[in-house]
Amino acid sequence: VDLVESGGGLVQAGESLRLACTSSESIFSLNAMGWYRQAPGKQREFVARFTAARVTNYADSVRGRFTISRDNAKNTAYLQMNSLKPEDTATYYCNAIRSSVLQGRREFWGQGTQVTVSS
């Protein structure tokens, strides 16, 4: 599965951005799809995801500000980021998981898109 992200950029604190992640295969073939981020000098951390059961999860640091959604027809996941803070500055990575009896659990990553929030 190839994942291609877009939508990063430079914004001021309080502004919004929307990231998009398009999968090369149907979203319905994935068990979960979501976003992680990594700031300089820090470990990659979970941001948000949705599962095949349509459950959504958010990190405490973004809950209430970020919203993950999906467009099944476009095989695309979105991350709407509102009220951005300087601490949201990071490279954001799209992530997808597929589990099957034959291949087991496989994890896929996008190339990353930079989000920079100035104060």
C-alpha cells in the first residue's frame, strides 16, 4: 500500500490546516488508517486514527482541535487541524495497517509532510 500525504505548510498559531493522505488501495482493505507526528529530537507519536469498525481515536494533546475523516470514494483520509499551536510543529506521517491470515499484520507509512506553526 502506498500512502501519499499532502497539505502541510507554515501557519501562525490559532490557524488551521488540513492534511490529506491518499491510499493506493481501497480504504476498505485496511484495518486502520491514521496519523502520527515526529518533532525534531522527539519520538514519533500517535495523533489520530480510524478503524475499519469506524472507531476514531485521538491523542489527548489534539482531542477537540483535530478531526480525522475519510472519503471512501477517493481512498483518502483527512486530518483537519484547528487552533494550531507551536507545539504541533512536526513532520506528520500517514499510517495504515492491514491484517490478514496469510500475511499477518502489515504496517505502511507515507513519506511525511511538514507542519510548522509559528507563535
